[in-house]
Amino acid sequence: MRGGRTSPDFFVATYNTVAPEAGLGACSIALILCSASSFVSPIPLESDDRPEPAEVVAADATATGDGADRAGDTVIARDDLGGPDHDAASQPPVVPPEPPAADGNAEPEIAPIDTGVPVPAGSGRSLVSFLVSALVHAAAMICLALIVVAARSDSSLGTLTLSASVANQPLQIEEMISIDPSDPHLRRHNALHSALPAENPDVSPTYELSPGPQSPVPGDLHFPRPDEWTQRTDGPHGGLEGRNAKSRGRRTGTGATDASEAAVERGLWWLVAHQREDGSWSFDHREGFCQGRCRDHGRHTSTTAATALALAPFLGAGYTHQSGQHAETVRRGLYYLQSRAFVTDDGCDLREGTMYAQGLAAIVLCEAYAMTGDDGLFDVAQGALDYIEYAQDKNGGGWRYNPHQPGDTTVTGWQLMGLKSGQMARLRVRSSTMLLVNHFLDSVQSEEGARYGYQDPTPGDATTAIGLLCRMYLGWPREHPPLAAGVAYLDRLGPSEDDMYYNYYATQVLHHWQGSEWKRWNDSMRDYLVSTQADRGHMAGSWYFDHEHSTAGGRLYNTAMAVMILEVYYRYMPLYGESWSGK
């Protein structure tokens, strides 16, 4: 057992894939023990020569010490109760029968030396048995010692040590065997980071803003690509350049306050405290340090979706795996996402059952790459985008839960955000993919594009916000009448008290729009979130709103969405570049 005292109750079975000859040594030791046992207690070849129990000489009671029956040729006389005779020395010895008369034609036997100890019949054959056994075992050991087995050089395999106990102790795996990289159906890209630490980092709350060094978007990344792939649009609008300490320091000029920034940091620390040991998050947040102290857990099982959704607020605030006070948390989360990516001929599959997870993971991986320029993230980020393009419904232009299904607006929104993050990182995104998204939006729009439905034109509030944001990213100008009409509709609705899904998308639409509509929305949305953040116990720093969307995502989903809403001032720069103070 690692880190504990070895107990006789435990057995350890070791399978060594690096040095197979060690197993031969173990076989040799076993053969030696077998030989030694044969020498200590030889077994006669013929049991018929053994005398009957009534014909055996009684042993001295002191020879056994504990009164137990000896497992050889000597049997201790027992009383009528079945126990050992307590006065064996006072009993007369049983005299063995006279040996048969010697045949006159046979050669005379040499009388053995009288040692005073009775010698059982057949012991001569036992000696022969021992000698034969010893010679066979010795020959086998010599042969095994001469055998040389070459050690495997495949470093992808390790040592698997299993320890178990007969006293209800848990099964412990010391080191896992790595996935065979030759399997085409499994992950083939190299993980970016070193092995995860055994324990989560210290999560003592520190609410002071400390984003660390600036992590600008790399401006010198140039990858060769065919002409039909879209190019990143130059200029500051709509990008990630606001995610640094300098931009966050100017937050009061864009609608943030000290109170809202403190709420962001408290929310991030709550997320830190609910990261699991393997670097992931779960919508059922009760594992790890929480130990069930926070109510309102979610039920969706995709860990890639939960992990990506939890990582997005850290990146939104400017924290990466290379800088800032949450670098270790982000590093562990990115490591987990990479470990869950299955490389296929169509790209990196990160779904774990739903395309929601694919879009979220693509956003996070592309943003982390864009903010750091870390080449270790390039393959998995590009692979995530490739899989999104593969999964698109080539007839309708949207996405749904599984590849090639007719799309819906909610899943399509996350995929488009992933593709736009890839463009911001100057990764490969095909123009034809984006054109098909416009085709899907046309099929679910109403009022000439001011309102949007789920899978048909029947309008909904959340789907309208998603549709309008997609149109903005796909190039609708601010002067386009349906866009202005849609913004006016959201302005009349105002923020929701419990639907963070609608609030998340509508906040981005109004922030990109700016103007007086944005000021009204922001003042209400920002102050509502600051006032509803939990401030006691283990739930401090989190949010939960009782809504149908909260059933699947729980408190983790609500907290991540609320933090990203409060980061909107610097998470993405306004697409149209106009401040509300100008109107």
C-alpha cells in the first residue's frame, strides 16, 4: 500500500510490463521453495508400506510443544474424548510386529544403525523421491536462469500494481496503464501538461483582483490555409483583447463596478472549490471539497460540458494556464479536456453524448490558444473545430444533439460561438460552414429576422436572443432594420429573474449594440446579480435560480453563466465599437 504500513491482511499482485524477466525470477524463487518443502517433509511413493495407527510408536509429548497432531509418520495417541492423551509417558509402548522371515535365496540386508528413534517403513523410497524432485527442480532453475527476455521499449505502457485486502480495504490502483497510441479510435494527440497533482490547490478565498501579467492575443500567428477558409478580421471589435489587467482596470467606464468585479472573483473561487481531483467539473457539484454542503446540484452527466462551462469564466476574466492566481486551476481543467478528446478522421470528439459539450469545449480550447499562443493546444483546438464542421446538418445548416441531425437554435448557437472563437484564434474555419448557418437561421426566423424560434419560426425569448447574436457575428450591420427591431424587443423585455440562459445571450446582444438600450439593461442585470449572489457558508460566491434550464446544470451552470454575464465588459469587445456614453 502506498503511504501506509504493510499488513499481513493485504496481498499485492504486480504486473510488470517494462521488465518481464522479473517474473522469471519469481518463478525460480517459487521452485526453490517447492524443493525446500520436499526436503523438510518427504512424501513416500507408496502409502501401503505405512503402519496402521495402532502399530505406531507413541511420540514424546514434549516433541510437539502444543499438543497438535504431527503431520508425518508419528501419531499421538488420543483419549476417548478425542483430545491428546495428557499422560502419554505412562502408557506402554505399542510393539511393532516381527518382520517376516528372510527368504533363503535373498541377499542378506544390512542392518541399520540403531539410533533409538523408530524409523517408519517406506522412508527409503521417500529419500529417492526427494533426490529425483531436487534434481528436476535444480535443472528447471538452471534453464530459467539462462533465459533472457528483452525488455519492452514502449514507454506508453507502465506498471499496474493492485493492492487489495481481505479486511474490506479498498482496491487501490497505484499507476494506470496508458492508452495504446496505435489505436485509431482513441486519443492520439499529446497532452499539453504534466501529470496532475494528487490534491486540489489551496482554495482559501482571496477576493482581491489579481489577474497577473497581461495575456494578449498573439498577433504573429500565421498558418497556411486554402483560400476558401475564412481569415480573422483585423481590428479591435468583438475580439478577446479586453481580457487583461489594463482593460479590467478601465471597467468603470464600460458599465462594471467594484461590487460587480468582487462578485466575479467570489464566483471564480466557488468554482475553484468545486473542481474535482482529476481537473474536471461535474454538474453534480457535491464531490470534492463540497461534500454535499451546497444545494441544487445538476443532473446532466457530460463532464466535458461541465468542465468547459466552468473554465470559460476564468478565461473571460483574463486568467490562463500560464498567468494569474488561477493558473493551476485552468491548467488542470485544460488537461482534463484534452484527455477526454477522442481523435477521429473527422476531428476531436469532445461531446460525451451531446453537441452542447462540443461547442463549449471548442470555445474554451480556442480562447486558451488565442490568449497564450501555446502550441500544445493547437491540435486539439483545431480538431474540435473540425468535428463541429463535420457534425453540421449539410441540408439545413444547423446542429443538434448528434451529428447531422436537423438543427435547433440553442445547440447551433454554441457551435457558432465555437467557430467564431476559432476565427479569433486564426484557426481553420471554412466559409461554407458559416454560410450554411445563415440558411438555418432563415428557416427559424420570424418578423423578417427580428424574432427566432427553436426548430421553426414560432418565436421564443431565449431563442430570439441567440438568433440575434448569431446574426451579429455573421455580419449583419447595426443599421439592419430587423436587427434594430430585435434589440428593441429585448429592451422592452428586460432581464429575467430566473432564466440565465436568456440573460446570457441577451446581455451579449445589448453589449454589442451599446447605446441607451445597453445602459438600461446593464444597470438592471448587473445589480440584480450582485444582490442575489450567495454570501454564506460553502455556497458563498455562487448563484442558483429555479428555472427549467437549471434542472440539468444546477448551481454550477447558474454560477458560470452569472459570472460570464458580469464579465461581459471585457470578455468580448463590442462588435460595433460604440459606447453607451456616446448617446
